[in-house]
Amino acid sequence: MMTGRTIMIVGNGDVPKGAAATIDAADVVIRFNDCRSVGTGGTKTDIIAVCNTGRPALAMLGGGRWKNSAAVRQTREIWSVRSGEKFAGMRAELAETHPDLDDFCDDYTAGFESFTMATGRAHRIVSIAVHEQLDRDLARFSPSPYVVPSSGMVVIADVIAGFASADDHIVIAGFGHVGWALHPFGAERRYVEALVAEGRLRRLSHSSSDLSQGA
């Protein structure tokens, strides 16, 4: 019999057909930004991890579309994925190497803090230590030059590093490891495969509705 919580991390990529009920049955469901996984990926949303810097943050905080969405109304906690300290330290180098990313490090964490305080939700910030350890872990998989890991990878690392307890089960769905060219998706895929092989993480598949049998 399975003990501990099932923590389901649902990315915004394709989710296995028929997975909605399995995702909604998890003890904790974490989604990202505008929660495009809602629908085929179920509806339960306990935590939303947001990109709290740059244009994505500005878009979410501006106006009421994101704030009034069904997923945000349901969630009990918002996680700011990007450490302000980490991104402030990147600004000068990015100005030299990627001048087109001039607003990439603009920090809107205070806006998410204000929103959660006003709506009675919890807010936490992923620590700089998680970011730096993740960079070291990804280095083992020979990443091409990149700016930052994806928000999904940061959250996986954060959950493994401390949010999950030893008897919890971490399951991911909706992770295709493709997208923005300046995320190290190839290395991220290889790292996730290593975590799965070590039994520290599982992928939700078409046949994994019984999570006690693995995913």
C-alpha cells in the first residue's frame, strides 16, 4: 500500500489521454502560469508556480484575466519560481550577451505577494540555493549554452529538495521538454530520465492510473 502524499506536477505540454481523473485524485497538484493543463489535465489546482520576472509576470499581474481564472480562484498557494537575488545577479551579464532580454530580470515578486495577501493565499519564493544546485546538476548532462532552466525544471528540483517528504510520491505530466531556445531542454530531459531511473520521480503515462504501480 502506498504511503505519503502523491504530488502531481503538471506542465503545460501534452498530458496523457484519460489522465484527468488520476491528476485530480492526487493529494497536491501543482500547475504553471496560465494553467493551460486545465481540461485534459484535470481541474484540481492546489499550487500555481509563476514566472515572476519579465513579460510573463507583467502579463499575469496586469488586468484581471489571470487573477480571475478558474485555476487561480481555486489555488491555495502561489510560488514565485525565480529568485530575485539570482536574477538580479544575471542582469549585467545578460546586457552583454543577450541585449534583447533587457526586461528579462525585471522582478515582479512584490506584485504576486500583494495579490496573495489581498486574497488570503500563501506565497513562497523558490530559493537561490535551488537554482544554483540545479545548474550544477544540469551541468552533468552537457547542456548547450542557456540562460536559465525552465520553470518546470526549477519546480521539480524544488519539490525534490525539500517540499516533498521522504515517503511522498512525485509524479510529473505535461513535460515535453521543448520550448524557448534558451532553456536547456535537452539536458533537462536527460536529468529527468536519471531521476526516474533512480526512483526519485515518476512520469504519468497512459497506463499509470494506479500510481502504486509506478508512472
